[in-house]
Amino acid sequence: MSTFASQFLQDAGRATDNSDQRRFIRTALGNYEIARDRHKGSFQDWQGARQLAAGIKWEAVNHLDKYLEQFVLKLESRGTKVHWASTGLQARETILQIVRKKKAHSIIKSKAMTSEEIHLNDALEKEGLQVVESDLGEFIVQLRHETPYHIVFPCMHLRRGEISALFQRELGSAPTNDPEELTMIARRVLRKKYITADVGITGANFAIADAGMVSITENEGNARLTAALPKTLITLIGIEKILPRLEDLALFLPMLATMGAGQQLTCYNTLYAGPRQPGESDGPEEWHVVLLDNHRTQLLADTEQRDALHCIRCGACLNVCPIFRNVGGHAYGTTYSGPIGSVITPHLRGLQDWKHLSNASSLCGACTETCPVKIDLHHHLLQNRRNAAQEKPAFLERFAYQIFSLLVTKPALWSLAKKMGRAMQPLHKIIQGTPLDPAKSWTQSRELPRLAPESFKDWWRKRR
Amino acid sequence: MSEREKILGRIREVLKAQAPPPGEALSEPDSIRSRQCLPKVGEPFDEQIVLFAQKLAELKADFQIFNSDTEMKQALVSLRDTAGWKRMARHSGPLTDVLCPVLGIPCLLTDQPYDVHDLEAADAGISECDALVAQTGSVLVTNRSAGGRALSVLPPHHVVLARREQLVADLPAAFELLKQKYGEDFPSMISFISGPSRTGDIERILVLGAHGPKKLTIFVLNTNH
């Protein structure tokens, strides 16, 4: 078992033991479901919208070269500097070079899962820079030196009391259990940061090919401030974020809001077409867009799972997944958790190290059913299991199946095995639950069913 | 070979193998199909403005419609007095130029480069917009039509002054309008604002004014210009 797998088992075990926390997460997600369903219901044809969205993303991903070139050409024509990065390391180096050149001291960031993916904050901090996350949830997990718990709700695992204690300790604020007061504490701290930051860094939700624009969706206004006030702006985008046409957003923005947070439309949906243009009164003087591959082309090569690149990171599959709901986001040990994380992490970080996540699934298909762009998530989990087994067959598993196949094809052996099983079963009690027990993984939480005293075949023979 | 060529090369190489498209080919333009899937919006203005007002109420934004300039001026004055505005910021536009001087408080203009501390000190930012979207209760602004990137997001209260003919039915119509109005020459920032800034990050409880405005007020002038 890989160390990642045993860590997962350990963390997942600890999380499932905590029934208070599980109830807390279940309540939060229950409220999300009510809001999501209300807005889904306001669509005239939700299934039609999913079909259309899946078709648009298919078009974009299967002509990715064409649309990326179109996107970049337009962006560059308005003075945006575009950088390409094959790996996370290259993306970090590119960004470091920009901030070095600008002699930056402080950086304000708005939420970007791609930056978590490439561990950007670590790299910037090692360079001696002050990096502040401005999304409230990200700000809180950053103060706790934690990774986001959920790709849309970074601190959904925390209660107000814990956040209050954190703010008292880290920011010296007065104790309060009022979410509004807590939010205002963060607002006051972060206001100063926007105004003094030398560089702003954002992620992106969509890259619009025909218009050469980057679309950013947010509720708080932190991304808008990040893209308005610092003199230099850097935007990190995964190459799969492409949409062909500007008007595609008319469909994708409400779908993302509905599935992401149970809203009709997120508070701010903002498009950026360039840095400050001649005659404009504010905005960054320089805008750098960093396009990140980081194994995405590898996933693109897998025609069976290529649709995983359709993902718009709404997080809907996490919210409905019985595994995510019980083990939580941190147990996964990955940037992207839940079903989509279990599907893509083996591609991003190695199949053998991360194949265990594809087994952490009930294969109920709730993820596939909810996905707004119709990614066949639970079948991809099965494909990952198959690919992992083909690439590196598990010796014991293969041995067990060879024995089984021998027994079921030789009636004499089968009947002998039955007899032995019946004779030996009472002895099993002696070793049950010990390391000698061959059925330990079953018997530690369940009763082993008793073999019938007489098989059907014997019974039938006697009756005739 | 540059990284750009390497990445595009890899993409072209792997795209030689085809992935099956989902479902049938699209015969109609996507925007027509989108409209048939999205929430329904009626044709008549009265229906649309009622929907717009209802959406804004859900979003906890304030909305009022006026039959004359004078009424709108009075409403602005009473807003100033109830909220206790001492300083404001705005940009120059056909509505703001006519209506805002009545407020008589120190005012920062954001049409030209300005000091961000002055904008931060403003109690309210007053702007115009490109369109109002009935379907979602959104205000569509650009940095060209609404005084830059920060005016509509930095001050704690954002007031939008609009005319009735700026109301459009739905999101597809809003994107059509953008394309018609700007052609290829898009402003560098375009934003759909749907309600005051908000967060649900703490226990999924709604709090207004996370980083942007705590209040959003939309005044619509119900006369044709």
C-alpha cells in the first residue's frame, strides 16, 4: 500500500469517528441542496442545459489548440503578457520572476485552486514575500496553515468559535461568535492589504477564446479589488478553462452559481480583457496571464477520460458524495477532493500513488448525476481501478482469483473445499480479529456468515 | 522550442485520437438553445421590471423607480441623510452629472486617475451602468460606463443610476448588447453585479459586505430619453 493510501485510511478513519463533525457538514450540505434545487427548478430545462454545457465544453476541449491560440492572440493584442508553463515548477518560476522584477514586497491573492495545485504560496513565502489570501475562507485556512477543505467552501469544516479563537490569537481581535462581526474583522484587515499590495494574483473560472477575456466568479468582491488596485496583476489559468464564445457564459455563469453554492448568479461575475487601457482611470498597468499545463495534456491524451477536463470546479460532486460527506476534504490529501479529485489526481500525481481514491467510492453515481457538464465520474473511477490493476496487478489479489478459478472449475476440488470449510469454521473463532485471520478486514466490523450445514446440491440429491 | 509551442504541440498530438462527442450535434445557434433552457422571462416591460425588483429583493439590494429627475434627486438626498454620507465618489455621465450635484458633499471623480485613498474614504460610490438584467437582478457595468474598476466595489455603498430602456430580459440579451455596443473594442473590465458583496464562508451563514459594498441601491428613471 502506498504511504498516501495508508495516510488516507488513517485520516478517513479519524474523520468518520467524529460524528459531531459529520453532522455539522451534513447540515451545511443539506442547506446547500435546498438552495441548489430551488435554482435548478427555475431553469426551464435543466437537463437540456446540462446537455448543452457538456457539448460546449466538448467542443472547447477537443479543439483546445485552436481556442487557446485565439484566446492568447486577443489577449496579447490588448497588451496582456501571456506566459506558458508545462509544469508547476515553471509556473512558479515565471511568477517569481515577475514579482522579482517588480521588486514586490506584498502580494494580495484571490482564490485560485490552481495556485494550491502548484504550491505557489510556499514558493512566494520562501522568497521572503508577504502573501495574503483575500477570500474570507481562504484567509481563515491560511491563518491556520491549512489547505482548503473544499474547492468552493474552503473553511466549511470550522465553527464560528474556532474562527473567533483564531482571530483572537492571530489578529488580536476581541472575542465574538457573530459571523457578521467575524467577517468585518477580516474586512478591516484585508482592506489595508489591497491598497498597499504591489502585486495581485487571481485564478480564473473561464477563459473566453473569441473575446480574449478571463472570467472570474466570486461573491465577496475580493477578486475585483485584487484586479483593480495593485499595479501588477498575475492570473494563473489551467489550459482547460477555455470556452469558445462570450455568449456561452449566459449558460455557464448561472449553472456554476446554481451547482456551486445554490445561487441563481454569483454576486460578481467579472470579465477582464486586458490591463489598464489608454484613457482608463484605474486598473493594473501590467497584466500577466500564466497558462498552466501541469499534466493536463496527459489527461487530454486519455480519450476515455478526456471529459474530466470539462470540469468547471463547481464542487457539486463533492457535496453529494457519500464518501466526501463522511471523510471530509482533508482526508483526501489532494488539492482537488471528492469524486473529481479521485478521478484526476491519479493523472496529475501518479496512478499507483493515488489509485486508492478510486476505491473510496460507493459507485452510487450521485456525482455523475449531479455534474452540470455531465462528466461520467463514477465510470472513470472504475476505469482508474482497471488501469491501476492492468499496469501493476496486485499479487495477492491475482493469486486469490487463481485459486478461486481453480476451485470453481473442478467440482471435486470444490466439494472438498466445502467440506474443509465446514470443518474448519468453528476453529476460526480462535484467530478471529488477529493478524492470522485471513478474513480480518471483513470480521473486524462484521459477522462472518456461517456456512450452511448442508449445501443445496447435497439437499437436492437427497430429495430426488 | 518555446513552452507555448511545446504545449500546443502536445495538445495537437494527443487530439489526433478522438473522444466521442456527448449527444447529438447542435443544429441551432447555442444562444437560442441557452435561452430555452434558462429561467423564463416575459416579453412586456412591466413583467420584466417586476421580475427585476423581485430578484433584487431576494439579493437584498434596494430598488426604486421614479417618474422624474426631481423625484430621483429627492431620493438621493434622503439616502445621503439617512446613511450620513460625508464624502462620495462618482464618474461623469448623463445621469450622474444631472442628479449628483444636488447632494452637495465633497465628491471624487474617477474618470481620471485618482488617489485610491480618496476613493477608500468615500461613503458612497455612484455610477451608471450598461444594462440591468431582469432574469437575475444583475447590474451590468464596465469600467468605461461606470467610472473605472474600483468605483463600484471599493466604497461601502454602491448606488446605480439607470434609465428604464436599459432593462434587458436575460443573460443572452446582455451579452448581445455588449457585442453590439462595443464590437471588437471591449472595455478592459466588464462585471455583472448581483446584489451587495456577500459571503457564506462562516458556517454557510449569509453576511453582506464581505469586501465590496455592504449596500447596493438601484434607482431607475421611468422616462424615455
